[in-house]
Amino acid sequence: MSKFVQNAPSKKSGAPKETGPDLSVTIAGVVLRNPVIAASGTFGYGGEYTKVFDVSLLGGICTKGLTLAPRAGNSGVRLWETPSGLLNSIGLENPGIEVFIEKHLPGLRTLGPAVIANLSGSDIKEYSGGAKLLDSSSIDMIELNISCPNVREGGMSFGLDSESAASVTKAVRGAAPHKPLMVKLSPNAADLAAIARACINAGADALSLVNTFKAMAIDIEQRKPVFDNISAGLSGPAIRPVALRMVWELYESLCPKVPLVGMGGIADAIDALEFLLAGAAAIQVGSATFAHAGAMCEIIKGIPEYMTRMGMTNLHEIRIH
């Protein structure tokens, strides 16, 4: 059976022993107890999983994409399974940042992991307004999603063009001067290193990569595209080798300018270790949680087991370049 298609655990996973190698990591001044972060859009606001496992074990939680005003998300089919992966067209369904801060953030703060707010928008004004609200909240870090379509520029994603990426990063940095800023990069950019440099020069403290790959599916019986928006985002193990290559190349290009948080198809400890070896300071787990809710707990257990076997005492010793 594929490691991506497994049953969720029937009871809470136990906490790993607090001995052995040091798993703590600092990302842009934010200390995480370990390098495992729940990815945006796959973990709700954290509380949804408290009956499944001990959420306090995680290093961090990224919220669902948040926008200044509430959004309903996309119409039609939203999820479509594909070999070794998942296509999603959820859209930016969320209650709006003000409601998030008032109703969801207090509970999220009680869970223990670092709170990373994923910020989305359709233009600079919306991004800036949302960033300003988050700056005065108790979140630990902003993850800036630049894969959103720029409605002022005909719908092209901010993250596909260096100038657009720099503009939105600079605006958010100015609107939220008190929060660490991590920019989430799109794998669909023609020159990812150029986008990364533009974001760093505009004020990014860290980078996370990669977001989903642009893809699609066709219903052969209905003889039409599955999704109302035609294209969707591909995640899951199918993208992992490509995402890993991008983390490796970006680390080689940028090291040691800013910390990188790697993601893309990570489903077990071996996958996570590959990204850490490639240069990522931490990792995010997304689609794997849908198939196996205890995946992150197993990763948190597996990393120190590997480190002990290799005679490593901290995460800095893992990288191979």
C-alpha cells in the first residue's frame, strides 16, 4: 500500500520522549520546538485535530489562507484525487482576518505550537490592510502567500514576476513591521531564484517553498474540465522530487541569507529528512495529513531516531551542503 494512502489513527498518538538530539529551530527569530509545521489549508485552526493527536507536539501551525474580508471560496468540485497526489481548488474560503483574530486565534494560541498566519489577497491594498491587523495580533509570524492572482494586473500571480513579488513583500513588510515575514513561493515561476532574491531585498525574513503546482483534470464522462476554474493546485508525493530539487537549488543560491522552510509531498520522516539534508531549516506537511492524520507525529519521532543513529546532536548538523 502506498504510504500516502493509509488509515488515520484510531486514538491519540503518544508524545515522543524529551531526550536525545535537540530538535529546536529558530526561524526569523521565532523558536520552534521542532522543525515540523502543519501546512496552510490542511490543518484548519489547529483545534480540529486535538481529538486525533496531541497537537502541542508540533513545531508550528500555519493557518488557512486569510484575507482582509471574508471569502466564500471556489464553486464546483474542490478536491480530485490523482495518482500519488491531490488536486485542490478550494479557493480562499475564510472568515476574514478580524473574525480570525477575535474567534479563532485565542484557541489556536492555547495549543502550544508557534502560530503562523498565512496572508492572502488580490491587490496590494488588501494585503497591506490584512498585514496591519495581523501585526497588532498575537500571531508569531506572517506567511505571505504570493501565489494569489493580482487583479490589478490581469490576474497573474504576484509570485510569477520579480517586480510584483517585491512590491507586495515591501508593502506587507511596511504594514507589519513587528512580525517576522516569511514569503511562500510558487513553483510555477520561471526563475524561482530571482523571485526569492526580490522578496529578500524587499524585506522577507524567511522563505517557504513550494506552493502547489498548476495542474488540471478532465472528466471524460462529462467531457469537460473537472474544476470550474479549469486549473487547480497539485500537491502530494507526486511533486516531492521536484520540490526537493527547488529547495536544494535555492539553498545553494541563497545560503545563508535567509532560512528556508521546505514543503511538497512530505509524508514520512524519510521525506522530511531529505528536505532538511537539502538545506531546509524546517518543513511543512500538508496533504499527507488528510491520508494519515498521525503523519506529523511519526515524522517528529523519526527525525531524532535518524540523528541519534548518525551521531548528530542538533539540526544544523543534518545539512549536506
